[in-house]
Amino acid sequence: MTTGTYLGGYPSDKFAFPRSYAYLLTTVGDSNDVEVDGDTITMFISRPLNYGIVYVLNDFIWPWSSNRYTLDFVVYDCWWFFGTDGVHHPQAFTVNYWQRAPLGINSISIIQPLAGTFEALIPLPHQPPGYWTPAPIPPYN
């Protein structure tokens, strides 16, 4: 059972996006101080107080693939922590998929509602070389 509360997504919870089109994952909230460790993203609101939020992604989101996923399956779990008590406190979140202006880069955004507007940009792995285009045609002799 997960700890966090998924509040919804934009454009909708069941909006399906091709993972191959997402180039960034962003966190929006009270801090842009983040650490990424595999499928886990930790946003530190205060390192001296050991206060922050943990987002655990489903294991199919981080690696590049040509599959489609819905926004309600991006985050597996989410909680906030304080100090060294080890308690996982429930944290609400939303997930959006949008195009970032002015570059037109598609991104998945995990948002901490009713919080700050600090944004951390985390590049996602992209397609392997040659995936979108065929191998070059060998020259004629």
C-alpha cells in the first residue's frame, strides 16, 4: 500500500503519453534541491533539518521506451520526512504532462500542491542512436 495521495493530473488522469516523447521530468514545490537515485527522487526542503519529500517513480518511467503510460501511473509512492524519525508522512501530489515553452520540450511534472514554485529540471534518458531513423544506405559501387 502506498503512502501518498494522488490528486489528479493534467490534462487528465488517464491521459496517455508516449514515454519516448518526454525529455524532462520536473519537480515543482518548496525547493529545487533534488537528488535522483534510480527511480527515487528526493526533494530537500531543508538539508540541515533533514526535511524533504520523496517521490518513487514506477520502474517503467525512468528508462527510455516507446511505450505509452497514463499520468496516474507515473508515481508509485510519495511521502514527506522530517528529522531522523523514519516516519513516512503522506504527501499529496499531482502529475502533469505538458510542453515547456519556449523550447517546446515535452515534460512530466510532479507537483507539490499549495507549495512553492521552485522547479528542478531532471533530464530523462532518451532514445538509443538510430531508433528514429533507419541505418544509412550504403553507397553504390
